[in-house]
Amino acid sequence: MAYLHLDGKSSPHYPTGRVLIENVLMLAVEMGAEPVDRARWDECCERNRFNFALGATWGLPVSRA
């Protein structure tokens, strides 16, 4: 199980459920991190999330834009 730390220190741990590393990286990009190749990053991230959702047994929605 993943946990959220609101202040990054010793705050209470808030359970978040399952979190994909792609979601963590997407948050970093949304907060200002710069991928080396943004177009490739977007494509790779979406493909990985889609492929993962195909095999997920816990309800990750599958959508293809």
C-alpha cells in the first residue's frame, strides 16, 4: 500500500491505494519537472498505463484517446 506524506517529514501517513510509477512521474511533470523529450514521454507514459490497465484485476479503467 502506498502512503501520502503531506509535508514530506514525519506527518501522518495517509493511505492512497495502488499508485503506478507513471502517475508519480506525471505528477512530477505537472509540478514542473522537464522530460528530456516531452512528446516521447507523453506517448510512453500513456502506452504503459494502457498496457498495465489491460492486465489489472483491480479496476483500473482502460481508455484509448
